[in-house]
Amino acid sequence: MPVGVAWLWMVPVALAGALMGGAWAPPLQWRQGIAPTGFDLAAILILPLVSELVFRGLAHGLMSAGFSGQGARGRWFVSWPVAISTVLYAFWTLPILHPPLASTDLVWFALPVSVSVVGTLLFGLAVGLIRERSGSLLAPLAVHYLGLAAVVAAMASGLG
């Protein structure tokens, strides 16, 4: 269970990062009014769980043994485990968020990709700090799902 409540300060930052493209967005077809498939829905449920287990659980957990971190109380800072797991998350997530990165037409994608990169780094950093401050994987997992819900709501309302 999460410890303390100081980590809640990072929830708005994580949501901002998610809405900038930092959380895996539903497929482009949703924007065109095509109903999601069972695979799309399964991916929305499974990918956040896998990414939190891999990046905030395994990567962050292994690095926490060798680097100092922060607890539920004390000053805020970005530890090496948070920074490195954020960068790893960004490298893993960006090809999922933007498959056209391999395209030669990078000028057209320059603005969305740069916003998405910032969003991914912001989301990863906020969720990493939530992991470290709460001492739990439940808090970052809940925030990841909350971020996805915000993305889906924005897309459903026509904002995404």
C-alpha cells in the first residue's frame, strides 16, 4: 500500500504528461469513429501493468539497491533510479506512441513528436517520483490508468 500522501502532488504533472502523449493512446482509428477491438481494450489494460512492473518495479527496484532515493517525507529530488527508469520508459514507449518515427517525413511529425517526447518524459518522471515517494507500485499503476482515462476522455470529447 502507498505510504503518505506527498506523492499526490505529482498526479497533476503525470496527467499533463499523459495528455501531451506520455501515456499510450488508443489507436488512431478511434479518432475516426471506428470502434475499438478486443485487442485494443486488452492492450489498454495490460500495457500499463507491464510498463509499471518493468520500469517502476524491476528497473527502478534494481537501481534503488545501488543509489539513494527519497522516502515519503523529506526534500524532493530526482534520484538516479527515477531518471534512468524515465529514460528507459521513453525509449520503450515512443515507438508505440509514434510508429511513424521511422518515416522519412520527419518534418510533418516534428511538432507532435517533440510534444510527445516531452509528455513521455514528464509522465515517466512524475510516475517515477510517485513510485519513490509512495514506496508502492499501486500508486503509479493507478496514476497510469488515470492518465489513460484522461487521454481516452479527451479523445472522446474531440480534444485529442
